[in-house]
Amino acid sequence: MPKSELLQISPDQEGNNYLFDPTHSGFPNFGIKLKVVNGTVVASSPDIGYLHKGLEKLMEYRTVIQNAVLTDRICMFDPYNWNLVHAEAVEQLSGIEVPERGKYLRMAMAELSRIQSHILWFGVLSLSLGAESGFTTAMTYRDFLLNLFEVVSGGRVYPAGYICPGGVRWDLPVGGEAQVAIAIDQAEEFLQVIKPTIDQVVAPKTTGLGILLKDNAIKLGATGPVLRASGIQADIRKDDPYELYNQVDFEVPVMQAGDAYARCMLRIQEIAESAKICRQIVGKMTPGEVKNPTSLNYPVNLPPGEVYARCETARGEGAIYMKSNGGWAPYRSKIRGPDLQHMIPVLGHLLDGAKLDNVAAIYWSLDICPTSVER
């Protein structure tokens, strides 16, 4: 049903209108309008626009190092991966080479960011399913990673563009590799601690919900864990390797069921694989430069041209198109996040025929980040 018609349903029509607005604890920063008949959703209309930041336009008035800081805000749940895709766009445009240690550090922080994002997602999903213990456990273990982020970048949630064009801002502190190893241990411990919550709450309440078939996943533009949970093995780290991902050994988890439980378990498996990548990085890193000494100092004019850089964020393919006309700021930056597809066509498809009390579980199984939609 078109959005305009959904808003005009009169009280005497069959069914009821429901609005999960942006202040609802289950749907922060965006709303969704539902028409429900006998407890079943028969029409839905995502209602976005409450969080618009104008990041793409802001990038046209800032140097690339200032824009590196802005990319923290594309998705605050996964800032390092967005730092990385911006840095790669600038490096492709400028022809900057990143030292090996710098690449390994960028990979380590990107994978730790993925782990942190998945842990946070599990906590909020647990809370939406009524398992407060899952939420408090997740927040506890996420805090261990935030402690590491603060030591490395100076920021717990926002790293202030730690991954920047040319490498990273600075090297790990003394004993940094050991602290990374401890954080990996804690992430793997988290996987063991949450098993009872998965078995007793997540599995019973998500199995069979919100089934996204393989063909529909492709047609609707799904990406990342949502796509892989529907049986499609697609991961940019494998399909189009960047940094040094072709130098580490890891598997791309794939599930076949396509339901909310499959999407949940796939992210749990991804935490284990990201931890595996980080362990290899700690073993491979050797002393050396972490930033190209000839990399851009700011402000400086960018070479004219256009590039499209992409990477595998925690939620799927993240990309930046950047065009320069030779000035000190990009002439145009276009951000492509995975969440717009998941928030509108995918969510709308999955809610069709769903029970009202399952709406929150289906929504959180997609792990949508509203800030990357309204950029």
C-alpha cells in the first residue's frame, strides 16, 4: 500500500494503524507505520528523515583529514570501517601507498570494529526479545573493546578518523599488541557466555521469522550478513580484496534458511572469524612505518579525477564515490551504505504478513544503522 494511502486509513476501516515512532525504544531514530488486521501486518511504511546529517554536502567544504573525522558519524556503531573506505578513496585518487604495518593496523581496527558492532547488535536484539541479561552481558563485553579503542585512538565510540589517508594517525602504544590479543580473548569468551541466551531466548523467538529467500535477497538489494544468511556467499574481503585481506586465512560464514535466526547466527560466526583474522594480524605485524611520510598534509589540492572505493562493513557493502576538480576539498562525495536497502525494501518485504509482536525481532535481525541511511 502506498505511503499516502496508509496515512489516510480511517478509523472505521478494518484493522488498526500503529506508529513505532523515533522515540520508541525498539526503533530508535526512525519510524515505521503499520496497518494491522487481527494481529497481522498487512501494510507497512518506513518513515525516515529524523536524523539527516548532511555529511555528503559537508565533505565538499572540508579537507580530507577533516572528512576522515566526519566518517566516524556515517555509522557510529562501526566507525573504523567507514574511516577505512574514505581513506581508500582518497588514496586511490591521490596515488598514495600505505606501509605494510599501517595496512595491518587498519585491518585489525576494522575487524575489532566489526566485532564490537556485532556485540552491540546482540545486546539490543536480546533486549527486544525480553532477555535483559543478554543486553547487560553484551554491554559488558563491548566495553572491553571500547577500552582498547580509547587506548589506541583516544576515543571510545568516535575514533576521530584514526584510519586516515596514508595509513593511521599513530602506532599502537607500548604493549599494544598484547592488549589487542586480550581483547580478542574477551570477544571469544563472549561467544561462550551468550550460548544460554541463544538457546533459551534467541532461537525459540527468531526461528522461522522474516524469511528472506535467495532470489528476493538479490532482487531487493540485500548485502552483507543479510545476504549471506539467505545462502549467497558474497564478501568484498574475498571477492575484491583490499588492504592485506588476501594475506590472512578466514572463512565467509553462510546460512541457508534466510530467517531471523539465520541472520543472528551468521553474525555470531562472524565474530569468531574476525577474531581469527585479528590473531593472524598480531602475528604478522613487524615494526615499521604506520603512515606514508609523503601522504597528504592538509590542506592540499587533490588531483583531478573520480574514484569509487568500497569495503565490507559490519552491515554489508559500504562505498564512497569521490570526485575532485583539483581543489583542496572533494568536488563531490557520495556515500553508499548497506542500510537503505535493508530499511525500506527488505524490511517492508519481511513485515508483510508478520505478526505485530514479531516486528521488533525482524527489524533487529537486519541490524539497521539509521545514521548511514540519512547521511
